[in-house]
Amino acid sequence: MTNSDTQQTPKSLNQIMAEQNRHRRLFLVVVEEGQDAEIALKYACLRAKDTNGRVALAAVIEPTDIQQWGGIEEIMREEKRQDAEKLLLKKSKFVMEQTNRFAICYIREGDKAEEIFNLLEESEDVSVLILGADTDPKRPGPITSYLLSKGFGKIKTPITIVPGNLTDEEIVRLT
């Protein structure tokens, strides 16, 4: 064995940061408008801050129903993407204010529930999916409905469902 066989190549800064980030908890939140999504995001930020973790934000652009009008469909799709980017930017600023870390952002296109579960399957980094529960039992939301019908057999990531009627004080107490 030569001396060069036992020497390790120095790691780059990117490799070191990637290794450190791999050991941190990553809390994934689906970005939407609404009180339940806001509460889920606040909860995720507090959990990330308490555990030295990070928050990931996922926006899903759902397909339009107008398929025979190609040009109009493309314009609507682009507008939805711009709206998703604006919402991600707004929520990313909130994450930075709360955790002092940049959010990891994902934009997907397709069925919301399927895209979130595809993201979880593709990303080994996500530790927990944080969902906000709508306070109206008649509207469980697409991801919760998907979970109840067929999603539990597919997912290998823990899920935290945060009630959508919690106060800030209750969120702090729970985290």
C-alpha cells in the first residue's frame, strides 16, 4: 500500500455543506393561500428552528381544463407559474424571518397530491411532511383525501397534520 492510497482527497466546501445538510431535519410544507397552510408553515418554521432544521416549500401548479385552446392554455399555465413563484417568494421571506435560513423551494406541475408524493419519493432529504388541516370536515383537501384513499401505502415519510384553528400561542406550546 502506497502513501497515496491512504490519503483522502480533501472535501470541497459544497461536499461538506451537503453532508451537514443531510443530517438536518427538513420539513416540507405545501404552499397555498389559506389559514390552514399559514398555520402549517408557522409550525414547520418553529420545528425547524428548534431542531436546527430547514423548511422546504412546495408549490404545485395544477393543469388547466382548457386543452383545445393551446395558446390560451399556455398563457394560463404561465400565469399560474408566476403566481406560484410570487407565493413561494412571499413564504420564503417568512421562513427566513422565522428561521434565519433560506427555504428550499420546489415547483411541480400536475395533480397536487400526486406531485407531493412523487416529490417525497424522489427526495431522501425530507424528514417530515407538514400539512395544515382545514377546520371544515367536509373539505379535507386533496392531499389528505389522497392519503386516506391510497397514499398511506406509498409514503415512507412521517406526516404531521396541524389543526388549522390553532393560535400562535398553541403552535409555540406544541413545538
